[in-house]
Amino acid sequence: MRNIKLLQPAELDEAVALLAAANEEAKIIAGGTALVIMLRNRLIAPATLISLGRLQELRSIRHEPGTGLRIGALTTVRETEMSPVVREHNPMLAQAFGKVGNVRVRHAATVGGNLSEADYASDPPCALVALRARVKARSARGEREIPLTDLFKNFYETALASDEILTELIVPDPAPGSRATYLKFISRSSEDRPCVGMAVVLESESDGTCKNLRLVAGAVAEIPQEIAAAEALAHGKRLTDDLITEIAEAYAASIEPLSDLRGSAWYRKQIIAVLARRALKQALADS
Ligand SMILES: Cc1cc2nc3c(=O)[nH]c(=O)nc-3n(C[C@H](O)[C@H](O)[C@H](O)COP(=O)(O)OP(=O)(O)OC[C@H]3O[C@@H](n4cnc5c(N)ncnc54)[C@H](O)[C@@H]3O)c2cc1C
């Protein structure tokens, strides 16, 4: 491994300036759980690493009425999972972060790192797409917000520019009366990444009919998959067992899953239908 210069800025402004000056020769390191593997496998060979570890300003969880949860990018996955604020305002979010790998990984891995890595086989991204979350990104050119629906572009590829740092995750409060759940199906060891992840957010009218449904599958393609036509089947209707099966099957039929060590495309299609059905039933049962 070549010698790598390590920079440890103490403020975000400094980190952003260092990244701009490095002219694409530097990589950011947060918890290092993904980056160190990439270095060891010689997938990347940056001249410089810019550590975010000293940026305390990126390590916070708060709830802002009208905005929702605001989670700093350097907050660990474990801090997010265990946070009483997150559990109170968005239990499904705590549930999804709690499904990442194992406790050791969750203690080191950061929220910003998980989203920036953009590994297709991750848990939080599909939950956050279903929750219509967004992130803030900072560069020397300024700050912008990116909806999660636009963040993931391809395998390991996001809308972040090479001089941008993901600084914050913003998760709007769920609509009153809505229910949400995240299910993870693992095909190998209990600590593995998902073979299929399924997030559901279900908003109902006062008469029990469906106002809005968001059903998002993760780990089945390069980016989280949401099928609007399948979601639309629920609008204005009561979710009976037959309708749930129809939605789940329409959903599975519309996705062309990938094959990898965790499961073939055929196998994933069966699992998508099962998980979609289970997630919908679980969300309804939580009412
Ligand atoms: C054994 C193991 C099991 C795992 N299991 C799961 C699982 O089940 N589910 C799951 O979802 N994930 C899983 N992961 C992935 C894990 O969640 C990620 O590795 C982790 O979240 C990355 O965060 P980090 O802080 O360690 O990022 P780092 O490794 O420090 O960085 C990852 C990438 O993101 C970039 N980056 C980091 N922070 C920022 C930022 N703020 N702005 C811009 N770019 C940034 C880095 O340059 C790098 O390219 C697993 C990882 C391991 C090692």
C-alpha cells in the first residue's frame, strides 16, 4: 500500500477547503469500515485521506418541529439506532439502522458513510427513500440539499460531487396515522448484508382506505427500487389480503433483480413478493 497523507481538520469549513484543494486526489474517511476494505483490496489509491473524525459539529441528533429528525453525517449507525429521539419520532428509522451488520460495525460506521458508500446491498438507503428523507452536502461552492430519491445513481455512485461532503440527514416526520416498517431478508450469516430489504410507509384515510403507499426494495438492483404502478394499486382502497397479494406480485413482476452470492435473480424475485406481502401485513397489524 502506498504512503497516504492523513489530514484531520477540526472544522467543516477547513475540511471542505482541503477537499477542494486536493483536486480529486483525496478521499474522505469517516468510520473507515468500507474505505479501509477498499484500500486493502487496492480498489482505490488516494494520495490523501481527509478524516472527518474531529468534526464534532457533524455528530448530533435532534428533532426540529416542522422539519423532522436532523442527524449529523458523523453520527454512528449505532447512535442512530439507539437514540431515544429517533425511536420516539421515527421508530422505523431506528429499526433499519439496527439491521446493519453487527454491533461492532454499527459502532464505527457512520450515517454519512453508509449513504456515501452507496453499496447496493445496504439497509438504510431503501428505508430512507421510503421515508422521503434528504441529505445536505457542502463544498467550497456552497451547500445544497439532495432528496434521497436522487442521491443514488448507480452501483457505488451517488449524486455527490468529488468535492462535496455529506453533512446531514434530514428525515421528515411521518404523516399522522401513518405506519412504517423495514424488513431484511438474509440468505447467509446472521450478520450479512441484505439479500433483499423491504421498506413500507403506509398512510391511511380516517375510513381505513389507503391514502398513500410507498414500498421500496433494497439490495435487488443498483439502487433502491420503488414501483409507482404497484403502489398505485392501493390508492383509495382497503388493503385486504387479496389486494396485498396483488400489490406484492405486481411489485415483484416489475423488478428485474440482480444475481450475486446472496441469491439469484429468480430467488430474489420470490423473496421480493414474500417480503412485500409481509411488510404490508406487518404495517397494517401495527395500527
Ligand atoms: C462486516 C460488515 C458488515 C456490514 N453489513 C452491513 C449491512 O448489513 N447493512 C448495511 O447497510 N451496511 C453494512 N455494512 C456497510 C457499513 O454500513 C458501511 O461500511 C458504513 O456505513 C460506512 O460508513 P463509514 O463511516 O465507515 O464510512 P467510510 O468507510 O469511512 O467511508 C465510506 C465511503 O463514503 C465516503 N464518505 C464517508 N463519509 C462521507 C461524507 N460525510 N461525505 C461524503 N463522503 C463520505 C468515503 O470517502 C468512502 O468512499 C457492513 C460493513 C462491514 C464492514
